[in-house]
Amino acid sequence: MISILRQVLKTFAFLFPKGKHRNQALGLALIATIVPLTQLFIIRIFSHMITAGKNQELNHIIFNFVIFFGLFALTHIATYWQKTYRVKVFNDALTSKEGWKSKVTESWEWALAFETNNLLHTFAQIVVLAAYFTSVNWQLGIINGVMIVITLQFIKIMFNKQVATQEGFALAHKKNQSVSAFTKVGSRIRSAEIGSLIANASFIFSLAALLAFSYMGNIVAADAVMLFLGFRMQNNNLGQTSGSLMRFARAKAMSEAPKKYKGIKPDKDEDEMM
């Protein structure tokens, strides 16, 4: 998986040159990373409020309510701002690059920028959430970490295959060879869904471990609820990583095609050959 991260970071460095644009893009990725962790903290507060019931003092209840609704509003505002402002950041970064490029290449670079940004904060979210789960219960955290590594290895295999496939499609497009939409879209979606399926399997295994630790009394009820929702959030991240990597492979292959296959001439069709 390290090789994939290197590709993503290399692409990020290409799309966002050093300076203001890169700092802004990193800032947006940081916000997107912090939000899920804050949401887990909100869930934990809510779970403890429910399980504690009337045993809490009134001042403590009021304090928890203020923190709960305050953070709830803040995370949603931050998510809205991050998703809308990044369009401006991407536009400033991509238009600041020198040199002429076609509208098609520009469109693929936009797609590549979105997927690169998504992958950066999704990878960071997976690491941060895994570390947080380990802090709650280290045994469960280790089991969950192993499942994450196994899942990412399967996704890596699908990604490498998809890179080769998308480069083949890009070369065929350069040669004016026809490839059906069914083949192009079907290949990408199939690879993404296989990765999501593996992620779901790891989620079930982690959930079984959570139930076992909960029954043994190693995890309190409030934390068990939080961990369940956290594992679901992590599962969504792994599924999104699978889909985003396949789209990243397509956008990267198509955006690099004009330079990579510059010397290749289109094939003559049958009418011209006759």
C-alpha cells in the first residue's frame, strides 16, 4: 500500500505546486480528517449521556448538551465549507500551471485533483480512526489494524490491475480504437466493488471481535456503541478508498495519455486502408 500512497503524493505534488495552493489543499484535507474523529467524540458523549441516565448532576448534563450540539453543528459547517471551498482551491492551483493543455486534459486533471484530495484525507482518516480505536481497547485495536492491512492489500491488487487496464484504454483511445462504454465502466466498477466487498468482510470480522470483547466485559456499553458506529465509518472509508482509487487510475491514465503516447499515431480505419 506504500507504493500507492507514493503515487498519490507524487500526483498531489504535481497538481499542487509548493506554496499557497499546496498549503490550502493540505488544510482542506486536514479538516476532512478531523471531522470524523470529532463525530466519534460526539457519539461517545451521546452514548455516555444515554447510559448514565439520571445518575448525572444537572450541571454535567447541561455541559454535555452544549458540547454535543455545539460540536454537531461545527462538524457539519466545517464539512460544508471544506467541500465547497476546495473547488476554488483546485481552480486556482490548476489554472496557475504554465503551458497549454486541451480542454479534455484539463477536465481529467480536475477529476484527478478531486480523487487525489479524497484519497489523502481518506487514508489519514483510516489511520487516525484506527489509532483512536486502539486507545479505547488495544486488543481490539490490533485485531482491527490487521483487518485494515489485509483489506488494503486486496484493494492494492485490484488497483494495480485497474492501472494497467486504464492505460490500455488510454492507448486504444489514442489509436482511435473503439472500446465500448460497457467494457470501460464495467471494469472500473467491478474492481471497486470487489474492494468494497473485502472491506465489508473485514467489518464483519471486526464487529464479531467487538461483540466478543463486549460480552466478556472488556468494553463498556457506551464505548461499544461508539466503536460499532466507528467501525461502520471505517468500513465506509475503505469502500470509498476502493472506488476512489479506481477513478484515480482512470483519471491519471487519461490525463497523462497526451504526453505518454505523444509519438503514437492513430490507426488507419478500414476505409482508408482500402
